[in-house]
Amino acid sequence: MHFRHSDDVWAAFPELAAGVLTAGAPAAPVDDRLAAFHTEAKSRLAGSPLSALPEIGAWRRAFSRMGLKPTQYRCAAESLLRRFAKEGSLPRIHPLVDLCNAVSMACAVPVAALDLDRIDGNLEVRPADGREVYVPLSGGSEHPAPGEIVFADTAGNAHARRWTNRQSGLSAVRPGTARVLIVAEAMHDGAAGDVGALLDTLAAELDTLGAAPSRPALLTRADPGFTC
């Protein structure tokens, strides 16, 4: 499977920093691995409002440029931090998802984890043509609006809507998931270094858990692809 951001995305968002890695899906509990990341997230939340965080502010501006209201549609990292601030914890979903969510909050950077075996062909982050099919986590199906940025596979499945806003239930990590593609994306100043550090952290954690992560790869406009 080949993953990339389209030329249209790079042209519209030249400040994008993106990185990927692959791994197995550990089934062992990760609660003892999460505490440090939750502490870092709490520190971020105590220091300033979410809107003042450069990582979140950059995504809000990107959503505005996509024609979306940034207080109605939020990037995944902001949504996680808002829920964590309100409830003091997050529900446990799956060990790998719980770890990715914790690292995402600590860094204020969206992190997607997708079941590789549920992706049909290649995967591209690109503007939708309106024919893609998106399966919400709650079930049913939708068609993204033309021009909306989606994670689309060769068969026309949209594995995320509104870029980093909402992941599809089709490729959500679940019991039985064997292989995972992890994608981190950011837009703020210094994002490339932060995305690299985030993926190095995740790879080290996954290695400790026996998930056999690949070496992280940073993607650029000149070198936008990653082959699993």
C-alpha cells in the first residue's frame, strides 16, 4: 500500500508537516504508559486556552481556509484535549488507539491510526470528488462534499472526513486488527521537528510493547510518498 498527500494538498497547504509509520496492534494494556503523556496534556491545558496553542491555532486557520467553521469542526487533537479538559480522562478504546490519543494530546498534534487490512489499494489525502463513501463510527454511510479533504483509497472509500476531523469506522482499529498505519500531521511553525519527535516517541513506545514499528518517515512536497 502506498500512502501520500496529493499535489493539490501540498500546493494549498505548503506549511504541512506529515509523518507516518506502520506497526502491529498490541493487545496488552497500556495504562502505565499513558500517565506521563496525560500529565503533559494537563500541563498544556493549564498553561493557556486551547485557541492560544500554536499547534491548535494553525489547524483552526487551515480549517477556515477549507471553508469550515473551526469552532464547529475541530481537528482530532483539539477534540481530544477539549474532552480531556472537561472529563479528566478519555474512554479506553484499544491499547494502540489509547496510546496514540495520549501522545496526540501531549503534543497537540492530530494522530490517525488506521487498520491497514481495511484499506483497499493505495491511500491518498486529497480533495474529494463527491463520489467517495464514508462510514461513520455510528454506522450508515455518507458522501463527502466535493472539494472536502479526505483520506481516500483506490476503491473510493473515504477513511477520514474533513482531513483530521473525523475518522471512518471502516478502518478504525479494533480487536483483531493486525497491522496499523499511523499518520501525524501538523501546520504550525516548527511542525516538522515536532512531528518527527512525536513519531520517534510513538515508535519507542510501540517497540516496548512488542508491536514491531517501522522506522518513521517524514513526508514532504518533494518526497510525499510512503510504501508499506
